Amino acid sequence: MTAPDAPSTPPQAPPESPAPLWPTDQTPVRPPTDSGIRAVDGNRAALTLLLTQNVVSAVLMSQGVPLGTALLLSFVANLILALTIFRPSMRALVQDSRWRTPPSWGLAIAAFVLAFLASRAFALFFVVLFPSGAGAIPQFLTQGPDLWALLLAAGLLIPLAEEVAFRGLMMRGHERAAGFTVAAITVSVAFAVAHGVPASIAGILPLAYALARLAQHTGSLWNGVIVHVLNNSIAIGLGAFLAGRNLPDPTESGDLLRNSALTVPLALGALLFGGVVMVVLHLWLVPKPDPAVKSRPGPWLSAAYVAVLLFGVLAALLTLPAVAQALADLQTTIRALPSSRP
């Protein structure tokens, strides 16, 4: 006899593992909607960067420190402030998607070429209409070992710091408060005006808008860093190359620009070319959907933002010949007061 067959039992499916809370990473990452970057914090960071960078470098240069070394030390001062006073804001930015998204080098270089052309076209437009303003444009000129310090500071580190302050903290806070368009415009105006020289403002404004749209289009802060570094490094390298060379007399160029037969066509041509390039950039760099945008609706304007604008406006006024002459006359009058007393 054979033993009866044992009753067959249906095979049981293995228990399903619970779905992971974070599909791409086992470590929870705070989503962009909760980055914690506020508009007022970004405004304060940008103002602090401007004041520290200009005051520290000016004081050091008044003591005989070369330009490159002074700018390098001003960056160190800003770095210390970022890691201490603005530590919570920096921590929030590091956790934000803009910081964590890697750059796209090809796209960044293509955007740089267009932004560079637009920037120089608008600067040419201003200089053609106001030839005297060309002399106020700051020149990054130095020599010897300090040239390498200047290239490191103004060509790499300061662009990084400015992108973190303006397109990082300030723009992220403005986006969370008011959206893509408002943030791109407000940050671009603040960044351009903060440079303080009318001719520089005219050229930097389109570049700043391209940097803002580039960050919004790619979702990465680092593309703007690439463009900014390329722009500054080319300016420094060109200045070093031309330093000490026999260049044409600038007064001849000024006389050429004052020629009424050339002024209007050249100005309109530069404006038209720059405007077309900016339209192309605007239509190309469309912001990508971002849940952090308008996640904290509210005001983007604060006293610190107004102070950034006032800083640039006062600096621009000091470059005007009439204002400079008035200040010189005032100093002369003040110095003559003690000798006029009996």
C-alpha cells in the first residue's frame, strides 16, 4: 500500500516589501518647496556682500595693498560672514535643488556667447550716447604676482560669491515670494545697479537677466557661475594683455563718437542688435516647472533691497563730472575754513 497523497497547498507569494519613502535616495532630502530661503534673507546677504567687498578692498588699497590681494581678502571676509551670520541661509541654499543640480557646460557656454554679445551691445549703445561715461568704467589692471591674485579673486571667487548672494539667496527668496518673472527682474536690476557706474550698469543689466533666466531654465546655480567666471576672466585677461601697450589715443575715439553723422546710426544699431539677442535669450531660456516657486507668497521688497539700489545710485552719482567737481569744491572750502578765522 502506498501512503495517501498529502493535500497540496497553493504556493504563497513572498511578502511585498514596503515602498521606499524616497525613490532615488534612502536619505531623506528636503524638497525645494521647504528650502527655507526668504526674500529678506537674500536681500540682506546681497547688501552685506556689497558693503564688505567694497569697504574691505577700499581700506586695504588705501594702505597700499595691491588690487588683486585686496579683492582676495575681501572674499575671505565675505566667506567668514557666510559661514557665521548667514549660516542658516547658506544651509537652506545647500539643501535647495538649485545648488544640487549639476551644470550643463554646453548650454552654459552657448548662453555666455549670447549674453556677452548683448552686454557689449548695450554698453556700446550707452557709450555712443554718453562718450564721457566710458572713462568711469573700472579697469582690472595690475601686474606681477598680483595679477594671479586678481585672476583668482575677481575671475573666480568673487563671481562665485555674487552668484550665491544674488542668483542663489536673493533670487530664490524672490521666486518663493513672487514667482519667476518678478524674481528675474528684481534681482537683475539690483545686481546691475549695484555696480555703480552708468556705463557698466547698461552692459551688466542684460547679462544679469541672462544669468537669472539661465538658472531658472536649467534649475542649476552653477551654470550662472560658469558664465560669470568666463565674463570676468576674459575682462581681466584682456586688461592684462593690453596693459603697457601703445593703444590709440582715447580722445580720438571720443571725437569719433561725437560725430553726429555716426552717433544715431551706431547707437540704434547697437540697441537693435542687443535687443534681438535678448529676445532670443528670453524665448530660449524658459523657466522649468519648480514647486518652490510661489511656495511662500509675500513681499519681496525690504529695506536691504532698497539699500542695495541706493548703494549703486550713490556710486553712480559720484562718477558724474558735475558731482565730482562739486565734492572737490566742497573739500577745498572746508580746508580753507580754519585759515579764514581771525
